[in-house]
Amino acid sequence: MTQISLDKDIFNKGDFEKIVDKRFKQLINNQNSLEEEFTIDEFFQLYEELFTQIPREGDLNSHRYILNKEAEYLGVTINDGLDVQALLQEITSLRNDLLEANKTLSNSTIK
């Protein structure tokens, strides 16, 4: 009887993913690639065409998602006008306080 020696290589998960391509690119026809590439101009043209079809709100695939992603990238904060409204209310309150103080001052100087 002939003895056959079998060797097997064992990889940990990190090494396996570095060595073995699990995307099955060999099975995809390059002309119909799943990873279609767009130029920036083509992207914006497509965005303009799809603009009204994109929902306003939503955690994914929405204008809100795009806005939040861009704000994160640009390092800006989106406050949706909540801070502005609070400041406007404070200004109104301070104006009323100033008006009352002026009335009090005016009354005290007349006497």
C-alpha cells in the first residue's frame, strides 16, 4: 500500500482574509462589473437626476443621511435652528427687561 502525505496550511482569520480573496472576482464578467466607476461629474449628474426620489428623512439613503455625513466630514454641527430659536427667545426677553427698566428709570426721573 502506498502512503500519501497530505499537508494542510491553517491560517488565523486575519491572515486568511489577507491571503484569500473571497469576492469571487473570477466569476464576474469584467464588462458587467458590480463596481461601476463614476467620474465626479457623472456622480453629480446622477445625483441631480435622483434628487427628488431621495427621501428627506431617514437613517440611511436619505437627504438627512447625506447632510449628516457631509457635516461630519466638514467638521461642522447641524443644529436645525434649535439654538437660533432659543437665542431669539432670549433676545425678546432681554428687550422686554430693557423696556421695563427704561420705564422704571423714566418714572423715577420724572418725580
